[in-house]
Amino acid sequence: MAKAEAAELKAQSASDAASYERAWRDAGRLWERAAERESDAKRRALYTANAERARSTADEPPAEVVDSGMN
């Protein structure tokens, strides 16, 4: 779980779109691994939801890229 949280922080501070996507996909993978190892059903569901959220965030362009395109 700590590694997945660290990967999310790294993704949020990514400097370009490729790094952003890669970091979010890595966070999703780490959340998925945490879910596989978790025995508590509630936490497993939360970690799985976090994995899905991270993967869907990777599919979206970073906010900075969207904002710079509109200016």
C-alpha cells in the first residue's frame, strides 16, 4: 500500500505526459498487487477501486497539458 501511495505522489508531480501515464499505470499495478495480498475484504475492495482509478487516470491527459492547450 505504501508503494502504491508513493507511486501516486510521483504521478501527480510528473513533468510530462509520458511520465504521467507511466507513473499512474505503475500505481495501478501496485494497488492491484496490494489487493491480491490483502485478506480483509473491505480493504481488498478499496485497493481494487484505487487500482481502477489509477488506470483510468492514466488514460486522461494531465491537467497541465489540457490547460496549456487552451491558452
